[in-house]
Amino acid sequence: MQRLVLIGEDEALIALGMEAHLNDLGFSVHAATTINEAMEALNGRHFGAAILDFDVGGVGTAPVAEALRSRGIPFVICSGSSSDKSADVFANAETISKPYLAEHLAAAVRRAMREVE
């Protein structure tokens, strides 16, 4: 099972916190602070899961979610807003509200990757 996680988050402190916690749990992380960075990261890397905010840099992440779904990569939404929640591409994705507990986010990633908790 690939334990590489893509994080799509434009708030540096939040992304660093996610990365540190996931690293402590044995996950490798690639953080993207823009939609373009997230899309580029999907080329040539094999992610086991992703964590997306609904907005990254003021741009909706629906295109990234669509690319993840087309590649069969599960993702979790971690957001303080519900701006894009109604988009079909986000249907059935687990949503964690900000502020979040690190344990809840890690558990959601494990569930997305179908790992035993």
C-alpha cells in the first residue's frame, strides 16, 4: 500500500501541522499550496490518498478532486468552509472540519486508504 499522501492546503501552518503528524505516523507527504502544484504532483507520483481543502489559494479544488477520482485515489476534505461541498465530485468524501484534531484527520486518511486503525 502506498503511504504517500498529497495535501492541498494553502495555509502554511496547517499544512506543516498535517505533514508533521502524518510523518510521525509513517506517512510520506507532498504538500501543494496551489491548484497547479497539486495537479503537477499527480503526474509521476503514486499517492495512496489526499487531503484537500475546498479552496486552495482562492481557487476551488474540484479539478484536483476530479483528477484524484479518475486515478482511483481516495481523498478526505479538511476545510473550514462548505463553499464547494455541493459539487458532485466531493460526494462520499469524508469531511473533517477545521479546526480539527490531528487524530481525527489521521483516522480519516487511514479509512480512505482502507488501513486498519
